[in-house]
Amino acid sequence: MRIFSFSGENEVKKVMRDIGVDPYGIKVMLPKTVTFLIYLNSISNIAANILKQEMLSLGGDVAVARGALTGRIKKTDCLIIGQHNQFCSLVRKLRLQPFGLQKLADELDKNIKKYTKDDFILPLRKGFLNLKGKTYIMGAINLTPDSFSGDGLYCIKTNDYPGLALSKAKEMLRDGADIIDLGGESSRPGSRNISVKEELRRVLPIIKKLARNISAPISIDTTKAEVARACLESGAQIINDISGLRDKRMAKIAAKYKAAVVIMHMLGRPENMQNKIVYKSLIEDIAFWLKNAIESAECAGIQPNKIIIDPGIGFGKKPEQNLEIIKRLSEFKILGKPVLIGPCRKSFIGKVLKTTPQERSIGTVAACVMAAERGVNIVRVHDVRETSQALKMASAIRNNANA
């Protein structure tokens, strides 16, 4: 006898093939192996009771408040428990019901499809990135004199910063980076804005140098529309905006240049983001903000398949909240977009391990592996080699054909 949990559909497929199950039988049974817990906020007790009865008839269940069953309360939250195939049947049944359940059926159908999507293709002006089956690495190069992690290139005394950046980028690509991300303005807590002129002075020569000498996509980490425009014209293909496209010009520029964008959640601005950290419900609040930001970006003309989301580790979050975000990363899949996180050497790692920024590589790697297990598509790190090796090892274990 064997009792086991599985890490993905491929593992279940292998077990069934080893048994000798007919391919059509595998296709039919596979949805029965995937179980979802779906939480609904505040629906009427009548709708909740119908929902419970319908799910029970399919072999699943719905947890509701005790008072909803007796009619003592008018509304209740619900936790629906069921297999993927049961939810598909539930959607069909709810579309025949009154009391707002037809609308709920449509929302369930749409959100389950978003949540289970894992075949993201990120189109770029030059080629594309196939984000299925691999966690991509964005290698971060800081072009600042005050990088919190101590790796800012301007800390090194040289006049050939473009050459130094090119050497660093090539090293990162050899070590396993898929994207090179350049930033000319510090976003550490308490940091202040620099001028457009100064930021361009730091980044533009290096963007041009890298665009001529490497084939990997270049991302520009900036909140300034003018900087983004100049960098896109000089060879960058991705805008990594920690402000989440709050400057409406940024979205229009991204749409005009057909750039991919990373939309990140942040409370306030770097200079004040850690001053007042208040959430009603951490994951739900971040997801709601990102949902609105996605809609705004698409309305501005950015193609839906060019949007990446980032819950913003360390940007207006307490240490324990950063840990919660990584633990619950899979919940952001309901937004239907690739997910990026940047835990590298952040202070929450230092708090757990009691280490300086320069001693947080192992903590960073652990965070990245945990994120990958939860379906994150891209990790932004400085420690490319260590992260790449750890992700390859985790992938080899997960996808081991002999397991």
C-alpha cells in the first residue's frame, strides 16, 4: 500500500501510465485529482443553502455559518470544497439557478480558468519568453551609489561603468539569468527621488551598451515615464515599475512601444512606505489593488499578455507580512497573470536569520525555492548563480520521472 500527496498533474499522469490506464481514462480522471478550496464573501443564506445542496449532490461540500442553515442570519461567507471536475459540474448547475447564482457561476468559471492557467507566453519586441514549466530568473544590477545590498556598481571606483555593467550582465547570464534588470534609483526604505536627468545619466549608456552586446531581454526598473521612454528607445523591452504604473503616462508609453510591464504593489512611496503599514486583509488587499492596476493598464492599451504582477515584497510590508505573502503566493494566480517576486537580501530575511544584507544569500535562495513551489514565474535576485542552482535542484526533484 502507498499513501502519497502529489506536487503536480505530471506525477499523477505517471502513476496512471505505470498502472496501464487508457489515455482517455487518464484525461477523464485527472480533474478528479485536483482539489480546490474556494472562499466566497457574504452571499445570501438562500444562495448559500442552494450552493451547499448542489455541491453535496456532486460529492463535494460547502462550509457555511451555522445561522445560515437555520435562517437566523441573512448572509454568510462560504468555503467550497471540491475537485476540479466537481466545480465544472457545479458551474453548469448554478447557471440554472436564481438568487444571483448564475452570476456566481460565471465568476467561478472565469476565476478557476485564471487560477489553473500555467502556459504563459510573454511576447517581447524581440522574441518571447515561455514561462511554462520553469521559474525564470531576473538578474538585478543596481546602478546606484547607495544600494542597500551593497552591490551598487557606482560603489566601485571606475570610469567605465558601461563596461563593468556589461561584464556583470554576462556573468549573470552565464550563471542562469534569463532577464537583466537595470535600476538607477534606489528604492530602499527612506530613499528619496533623484532627477530624471540624473537617472538617465546612470542608466542610458548602460542600456545602450547591453542592447548591443547581449541577446537576453533588458528590463528598466524605473517609476519615471521619461526614463522608461528613453530606455525603450535604446533597447529595453520590459518596464519594471515599483509604483505600479501610477503615472498614467507610463502605461501609455508601454503600450506605444509594445513593452512588457511589471506592475508592483507598494504602499505610498519608498521614502514613507514603512511609516504606516495597515491592511484590512493582506493578501486580499494586495490582490484587489493589483486587479484594479491590471484593468487600468489594459484600458491604456497594454496587451493583456504583456502584464506581469508583483505583490511587492518589502514595499510597505512588515517582516511577518512578507513571509505570509510568500506562503500564500499561489493565491495571486487568480488574477490570471505571471507572478514575479523580489525577495533578494531584504530585511525580513535579516530579521529571521539575524544577518547583514551581504549575508542573506542563503535566505534569499530559500525564499525563491518556496516561491517556485507555489507557482511564481519569475524571481528577481542579485545572487543569480546560487538561485539558479537551487531552482534547478528543486525542479529536478519535482519532475523526477523515476519517482
